[in-house]
Amino acid sequence: MASYKDIQASLLQRIKSGEWRPGVLLPAEADLATEFGSTRVTVNRAMQALADAGYVERRRKAGTRVVQRTVREALVRIPVVRQEIERRGERYHYLRLKRTGTRPPAAIAARLGIASGERALHVLSLHFADGHPHQLEDRWINLDVVPQARGEPFEDTSPNEWLVETIPYTSAEHVLRAAMPNAGERQYLDMGADEPVFVIERTTWIDDRTVTHVKLSHPAAGFRLVTRDLA
């Protein structure tokens, strides 16, 4: 019997793939219960989770419909590292270092908004530009909000690119700082003991639910951050 999270992930995939477009009326709970071999209570829980995340709108006697995403969501811009490197005319390469479902440290769990002891997906990966380490991506993904990440190996596509293409963020917070690298950062980024890193910490949300928290570390000597203000 399918769990509510399995059903939620399957329905969300149909929305994201365009099979169910904005305004489309979802099948009745009884029909979905038959399809998934589950109970109506379980289906109801899955559909309510989608409603809480802002993907569908539920109205008594009118059914459940896919909602239109807001203009605010479309204005959130998260850069894709591969595209940034290739736009500079440099050769891009990606390497997944680690992918584990595990209990995050307390500070990360609090940032993700999950209970202590609950599991999240941890992916550590490295981005290269012209064969040189460019960025270490240390990412935690909230599996309650992004259950489909369970099935993503992230071997060929980075979490950065997959999330930008898949998840409609509604807001993001960036913290920028300089720091001395820890032992892992120094090893992966091939840095000397006295070289600093430039760090970007980013947290993204769908409404009030945390999607992911990531620490992006770059060798400071070769890193540039360019922004453009629009009139």
C-alpha cells in the first residue's frame, strides 16, 4: 500500500511535468485511492500536503485544482553554476562526492525546520572550471518538502541545477562571508593552509517551508560576485 508521501511525490511529479497544468481539476480521492491501492484517508493527507505547499487549491464541493504560481516566485533567481562557468568560456565538470540520507546536525535541522532526529538528504559535490576546483557545494535537502529528491542520484546533474529546474522557490536568503577553510574544504578545493574561501550560505523556501540549505565555498583569490540592479 502506497504511503501518503509516495502519493504526494507522484502527484507532484504530474504537476511539475506539465501533465496536470494550472487550473486542471485533480481526480477524485476515491479514484486516486483505487489507483494507488490505498485508502481515501491516505490520499486526503497527500493532497492536503500539496495544498499546504501551495501546489493545489482545495474547495469544498468544487474539488482540488492545480494553482497558478505567483509572479513573486518567477522573480527569484538562483544561478546555475554550470551555466555561469560556461558563459565565461570555461570547460565545466561536476563530481558528486557524497550522497546520504542522514540526521543533520541540530543547527541544520533547525534551519530546515525539521524535528530533531528526522532525516534529510545530504549531498556534497564539487564544481570545476577548466579542470580547477571552482565551488564546493555542501547541501541539505528537506525530504518532506522535496520527496522526489529521494530518487535522484545526482551523479550527472548537480543538486544546484536539478533544484533550480524542478522546485519553484518563493523566497531565498543569502549570507556572504569570507572565512578560512576547514580541512575538508582545503582538500577538495586544493588550497593552501593560509588561503581564504569566499562562502555563500543560501536557504530557500516554498512559502514558509524550507526546501534546502546549502553552503557554497569558493577559493577567494579566483572568485567574483557580480550583481546587476534593474531600473
